[in-house]
Amino acid sequence: MLAKINNFEIDLSKPIDISIPLTNTDENPIAWYIEKPVIEPVVFGDWIGKVSEGKSSTNFNNIFFNPHGHGTHTECLGHITNDFYSINQSLKQFFFFAKLITVEPEKIGDDFVIMQEPIEKALSASTLLSVTNEALIIRTLPNQLDKKSRKYSNTNPPYLSEEAAIFIRESEIQHLLIDLPSVDKEHDEGKLLAHKAFWNVKDTHKVNPDARFNATITEMIYVSDEIEDGNYILNLQIASFENDASPSKPILYKI
């Protein structure tokens, strides 16, 4: 099935899923010092909400998870503000022109940091599109398959420098997607420099009027090596949670 967006043709029958599914197995990725998700049937006395148990005509599961720590999720600036802001109210459009780039974090001391220069170089590369990219997807090297099941807690994963986040914001990128558990350093004393820079939040207790209320950050994606760098249409799907973040399913389409 073909569709046109701004005269660019995409094949809707060939989606490229860059999300990580949420499971209740040890293969589920985990960050932020929590346990794996729980997916289990409801129990009322002798009744169990599971068809295979022979006492129910339906499967009827409860799911307990954390969007930030258990897989691909999309968050709004309400993630870091004193006042409540919902991803369901912040994200109102779902198709965007996007650019996928691959970068290698630079070793600085004990850290691996995504710097501005490789991002700037990738974004300034020639493009066939006559439109501005609204979303940026960052794949980091090395790109091992175990990103889909990695246990990130207390491992000091790579992160985005404040300068890189400022550059992305000033490049008018509204939606940032990355294959890491956070754009910020794991143990950063609550500074959250990249989050604040990208959303242009100067004071988390009283948000400045020019903060980017409709911009989003999506973390813990996985972009396989078979997917080439370049331009795509991004369909950024979320669940309708009134929360700072929601599990999400970013889908790419070749142009």
C-alpha cells in the first residue's frame, strides 16, 4: 500500500520497527535499578484469568512495568518538571520527516560521550529532501544485538553531551530518538543537562514560557545494522497514558 506525504512516496506495507518489545522474561532490557516487568493473570479465588489453566474463557492479564526502565518509551518535558505535563497532551502529531545517523561516542575519562561534531557532520551531509527533518534518530556504536536485552543499571552507559543537545535543539529537531536508556549520564547528581538543553528548560520548578512543550525524547530503541543511515518517514506511536512518558513504537518507512 503506497501513500504520499508532501509528494514523497512511502510503502506502508513495509514498516521498519525500531522499538524493543516489553516482556516478562529475562530477555527484557532493564535500567534504573528495577526488576523485570510482571505480566500475570488476574486471580479471583479459584478463578485464574488464563485459558490454558482451564478456568477461564479469556486471557486476562495484569501488567506491571515502568516506561522509563523497561523498554522503548517516549517522554515529554514533564519528565523533569515540578508541574505535571503529559506525553499524551504533548504529542499530537505522529508522522515526521526523520534522519537516521550512526555515531560513535567519544571516550572522555571514564565516560563515553556523544559529542556535537559527529552529529553536526551527519546532519549537514547532502540530502535529497527539500524539507526540514523534524526528528533525529541516533544509532550508537558499537551496535551489539544485546542492546535489546541489556541490564543497564550501574554500568555508566554512553550519553549525550550538553553541547550536542543544544545543537540538536537549535537545528529545530522536535523529536529525538536514541538507543540508550537516557540522553544523560547515569549518575549525574540530578543535573540532567542534556534533557534540559533539548527541552530548553531553564528552571524545572517554574518552566520558562519558551520551553519546548511539544518536543519529545524517545529512549531505548534498537536500530539494526541492516537499516541504512538516511532519510525516513517516522510514525511515532504511543499509548494514551496521562503520564510524563509512555511505552512507544517508533516505525520508520523508506522514502
